[in-house]
Amino acid sequence: MPEPASEIHARVLAAAADGRLPAPEVVGWDIFPWEVVDGALAPKTLAAPGPAAPREGEEGGTPCHVCAGVPSERIVWEDEDWILTHHGEPSGLPMVLTLWSREHLDAGDFDDDQASTFGRICNRLVRIVQGLDGIGRVHVNRWGDGSAHFHVWFFARPDGFEQIKGSFAVEWDAILPPVEEATWRADLHAVATKLANWGGHARA
Ligand SMILES: [Zn+2]
């Protein structure tokens, strides 16, 4: 069962007595849009437009790691058409999952049957994860700027924190100290088992 908000807050205070956690790696990324100018936070200047860098799994990009084979230890649940993965270790939010099509397709390329199945799995998964105690909401995100192989992210944010909302929940995933591994694995197992009640195979 995910931690209640009071336990998450206690872990934050144990990691940083004043509650101010270290800045995550993302602040150093080129795409991070903010910087400090004259002591105040300001948007970075927008660089001139240029050609798009190839994504993983498309011409000119690096080979698709999903088509090469997802490591079995990362698989939470799978069936013949879909693979649900985690990222190998817990992060700040209670649970972050990624659903991949088994076939190398991009968003918008599904036929109606594939689109229908995708919608049903999304609906079940959100209901299952949101049904765990301590989860406030599951945010479903598709970006696709890194990998050309279709994937959607599910960010489960904790209940009880008014700051951890909307797209900023993704930032808190990198800021908060990681969830205890045993808690995280137990929650993955619960989600995988419930999803497998509808079909496919639980692997976590
Ligand atoms: Zn692929």
C-alpha cells in the first residue's frame, strides 16, 4: 500500500531538516526552461529554430530499445500486444509506469482495434492505481519526443499535497526522495495482479 502523506512528509524532513530537498538533475537539462537572472527566476531565451534531432527508433536515431527487447525485470504486466514497465527502481512518486505497444508504431498509427484496446487498458490501469490507498490521482501523459516507439506514462501522485498537482507532479517525482523499495514492489505486484484479472500476465 502506498505511504500516507504523513509518512512521505516525515521522510522528506528526515532527508532535509528544513524540508528543502536538493535540486534534481533535470534543472541542468537543455530543455529545462528556467534560469536565475539577476537573482530572480526567469524563462530562458528561446534559441532560433533548427532541424529536429532524430528520436530513438527512427531513421538517424539510436536503435529502438523496446524492439531490441525490454529487460524482463522491468515488466510489470504484458499481453501479446502491450507491455507495461517500471523504471528499475522507485522514484519520488508512489508509482510511475509506462505502457508500450509491442509493435513499433507511433501515436496516431493505431487501427481501431488497437486504439480500442489501448483505451480499455488505460481505463483499467488508472482505476486500479487510483484505487490504492494514498493515491490522489493518476496523470496519463504521452510525449514521444524521446522515443518513436509508442508509449504513454502513468504518474501516480500522492494524496494530501496541494503542491503536487498537474504537470508539476512530474517534477516532484524527481525531487522527492525515492519510495521504500519493498513498498514500491508490493504496490507493483498489486497493480499487476489486478490488471491480469482482465487478461495478460502479471510479471511484477
Ligand atoms: Zn520499437
